[in-house]
Amino acid sequence: MQTIEARVSIQVPKEYVLVKQTELQELQERSQQGRTCDVNEFRTQFCGGRSAEWVRQAIFIPFADEIDFAKGGWLLNPHGGRGRKQLIFVYPASQWMNENRMRIKWDERLIR
């Protein structure tokens, strides 16, 4: 087998910088830490735009014991209720969704 060694110079535009992938991931994770969102932002960002009610029935209620903020999770008020806003901590929610995506019944139909 033959090998050719070449040296190439590529100009990087001023508005771009080269960063190691691990550093980029760390920066992205840090930017999510401490951030919160509501159910509407969560459902569009993590649930493919499914309805807020679907998110409650397929994720919040079935996994309430795991995701309840009072028990170390990422969702404040998992059962909601009148006058009780649900608040989601984005960074731990994104980690949990990634780790548990296979446990969620994505074809779940709403109970009306």
C-alpha cells in the first residue's frame, strides 16, 4: 500500500473558531445547566411537538416518581393541577430523556 502525506492550509472565516468536540459538548452542557422551561418548550424540544396532554400522560405521570423534583428529579409538580405550574429543569431533563427514550411509549394514545 502506498501512502501520500499532504499539508493543506484552509482559511477559517473570522466568525468561526475551531474547537475540540469535547470542549464544544462541555460548553453546550454548561449553557443548559440551571435553565428552566415550561411544558410547551419541553414538548417541542424533546417530544417531537406532541401535545402537552400527551407529554403529561406518556411521560410525567408514568415516570412521576423518577422525575419529581421533590425526589431529586427534574420536574416541579409532576401531577400539575389547578394553579400549580409545572417547571422543568432543562439539563437533567435532557439527560433523562436521552437515557430513557426507549422506555417511553411513543405511540401512546391520549386517554380522554
